[in-house]
Amino acid sequence: MTSPFGFTLAATDGPARAGTFTTPHGIVDTPQFMPVGTLASVKALDPDDLTRLGATMILANAYHLHLRPTDDTVRAMGGLHRFMHWHGPILTDSGGFQVFSLEGLRTIGEDGVEFRSHLDGSLHQFTPESVMRIERNLGADVIMQFDHVVPGQTPEFPARDAMERSVRWLERCRIAFAELERDDPDSPSPDQALFPIVQGGIHAHLRRESSTAIREMADWAGYGIGGLSVGEAKPDMYAMIEVVDQELPRDRPRYLMGVGFPEDLVEGVARGVDIFDCVAPTRMGRTGAFFTNDGRRNIRNAVFRLDPAPLDAECTCVACTRFSRAYLRHLFVTEELLGLRLLSLHNVHFLVALMRDARAALLGGSFTSWSRGWLARYHSRLPTP
């Protein structure tokens, strides 16, 4: 039977690639930034906003949605696509990062992780099998394995332990996923793809071992790269992406999990990454921070009090084409909710458009020069407070 998932390459420039990822709910042109809708909502933005700014795939989180409104509720409401009225592709993170972030509230064992909810202290357990059921109920197109995440500077021995456990859990996820595909044909999205996650911290040999074990286990529709942007230095993150680029099949998409600052997206594309996600654009937007091609700024700064310019002169988002920095600063100073919404929209638009520009440069054969020029400009000015 023909798979509804596929990936084709349209252009390359060294490791960098422009491709097309086909899913049951639509086509994703890569490289692509996925806005994060943790709780089935990209904070402050309507699905129509996301469509207008050019987003094609979004992320939701199994941990948070399991706790509320519960994955059973989402399933009863027709799955994530119908529940949140987003008709494009969706990816769900397994919640591994969130569970392992609950220091003092969780206990790790070979079977899984027992943890207490950060909401009400209620006791829960995540296993590879239960997470596959949760993600089946949510009904995303792409679902991620349950993995063991460690901080970026973790020494070799605990990083190896977490990597090897992630591989063992992947095999259990694979078996449970296959059983659900067979026994649960009435899922909100019966056609799903399970992505494995490469772990190994900042240890190149562990990343290679993880990649090899994952490749040999099954023929996956795509691959996640996890455990980066969790406290390690950026040169270490870039080095690990380069290691993984050499180990993963080139005819499948690579998803770098939780990475979303502009410079990291461009550096990631240059090292063979196709898909990104991060909460940064909306989280920063709610605090007044905004991206520009000349670096990061904060709209609360007094220098913008009488500034008639848009946030970024080259941006075509609603915030930039309609409003001045002076007006947006006024919204933040007076704590008007519109300010949070407009800066969130701008930041998401900026990252989606940045990946669209990277794709155009790849298709035009100019990515190397474009990326070098863009990074030089972005780093050329010190950001204002």
C-alpha cells in the first residue's frame, strides 16, 4: 500500500536542502518553521493568521494536552485538526522534554516515567505504549517517540544511559504504534507517521551510535534530532547537527526539535535540517522582544517612543505594514493585549518568511552566499536591551 507520507528533494547546496514533505493533510515545503501550539493554540494567534503568514505545519504537545483537556476529550471532539480548526499538517511532541523537566516531580524507570502534574499534583505515568495511545487519540499527522531527554552539558555516562534507553523505548513505540494502526482504524487521523529521535547529548560518538541504531530498526518516514538547545553552547549544538547530518538518510526529512532563533534556523539549514519549531517567537513577543534582520530588539526601549518606522522595514506582516514602533511601544507601556498579539504575529511571520527566503535561495542556487550575508548582517549590530 502506498504511504501518504513522502519526501522529495528539489535542490541542494552542500548539506542544505530544499524539499517537499507530503502528509495526509497537505504538503510542507522545506526548510520550514513550525509555529508551536502547545495547548492546541499558537498563543494569541488565530489559525487564519497562521495561514495568511504562510505557515503550513504546526506543533502541539502530548504532555500538556493529556493533562487538559485530556487526549480522550480531543479524540471525542474529532481530533486536533477539527478541535482547533487547523486543516494543515500537525506534529505532536511526545512530552518527553516536559516530563523530564519536572525535576523533583518524576521518577524514571525502565518501564517509563512516573510524574506528578504541574497543574494539580495528580500522579501519572508515561510509557512508550501509553504515549503512543495518547498521540493516536490526538490524531496528528506526525507523532514523536517517547524519549529520555537530558540537559545539554550532561557528561558521557548519563548521556549514554539516556540515549540507549531512548533506543529501547523507540522499539516499544514502534511495536505499540503498529498495533494501534492495526487495531484502531477509527482514529481521528488513521494515517500517521512515527518519527524516532536521535539523542546523545554533545557527544559525537553517542549521536552516531543513536543514529545507527535507529536506522537499523526500521524504515522511518522522517527523523527527529533531540536534546539540543537545552543548555549547551551553540558551537556544540552546530557540531552535533553536523555529525547527525552525516548519519541520517538524505531522502527523509530531518526535524530539529525546539530550535527557533533566527540565526539557529539559518545555521541549521546550512547543516541539513529541514523542519524546526520553538516557543520563542510567541514567548518573546509577549515580553516585547521582536526579531529584525539587523538583530533582536525590545519594543519597550525608550528609543522607540517617537519612532515612526515599522518593526522591520523588510517585513510584510500585519504589524509591520500597518503600525509604527511608537504605537506598538505605546501598547506595551499601557499593557494593551493588542501589543502582545501583534509582536507574536510578527515574530512567527519573521521565522516562517526567513525559511521561505532560505528555500528560495536554495532553489536559485545562491544559498551559501545568501546565508553568509544574512548572518553577517544579523550579527553586525549589538542588540538593544
